[in-house]
Amino acid sequence: MKKILLLLADGFEAYEASVFTDVLGWNQFEGDGSTRVISAGLRPQLQATWNFKVTPEKLLEEIDLHEFDALAIPGGFEEANFYEDAFSEAFQAVIQHFDRHKKPIASICVASLALAHSGILHNRRATTYSHPESKRLGQLASYGVQISHDRIVADGHVITSSNPGTALEVAFMLLEMLTSKENAEKIKELMGCS
């Protein structure tokens, strides 16, 4: 069984988290059965961007990172305090651990800023929220990232994306990295996404 750590910050976007639980959950029951998502955060209850309360399965301090095969991080909103958790030492240590061990890291939208803050995107290709009125690409560049204007960027074992609309595709990319293209295509078809 491949275990995926769904790392949740206060202020995360529930939709961006749900794509990982749904796609990898469908795989657990309808695909090759090899994936299991475990959510974790810094506190027993988290608040998503739109006042949606979530209870993660584990506190970050309770888990052994060596037990996990991949990391998934949804983005969130500054106004909902997303960056307080996402830029915390605890989150940064998790990101650095997965990068050091070359395990897949999938981030959606501004979650790539947490990756950049940890130092793992320096001199790598990546993207983040890219709306023309947004300052996020400039922030990402300030970390020494090679900015890409692609919707989704895979650089080695790290996936970044440009907006919430890419979320489902990112989850399928992670599934393919963990299983196979054929298996990911099967789950897409079963979910009506192909």
C-alpha cells in the first residue's frame, strides 16, 4: 500500500484537498488498490478557506514521514491565514524530507509557494497562481525559481500548478506517478473524467 500524506494548512481550499482524497480513494476501491491518503495538520481542527471545518486524521507531530510514499499539498488563501501554517518550520521540514528522498510531491496553485519557501524549487521549473492581476508568480520568482507559464509543471518528482482549475489533473498525475498510466486512465474513465 502506498501512503500519501495530504498536508493541510489552516486556510486551505477544500476543493483542492478533495481531488486527492477522491482520485486516490477511487483507486483504493476501483483501481489497483495501492493508494491510501492520510490527512495531517498542525492542530486537531483546521478551517478551510470558506469557513469549512476539517478534522485531519493525524497531527503532524504524530506521524513518521518515512512511512509515506508521496506528499500532496492543496493551496489556500492568505486572507484565511494559509501561509502561517504553510511557511511554518514544521511544514517546511516535511517538504524538505520528501524532496530529499525524491518522493513525489504534488502541489496545487499557491501551495508551490510553500515548496519554494522550503528551498526545494531553487533553480527548478515551477508555476503558481498565474492570473494576470496576481502577484504570486513574482513571489515565486523571488525564491530563484525558473518560472513557467504552463498550467501544470512537472520537474522531476515535483508537480506545481497554476490555479484551482488544474487540481483534478494534478491528482491524476500523482496517481500515475504512484501506479501506472493505464491505471490512472482507468480511474479517469470510471470517474467520468476522460
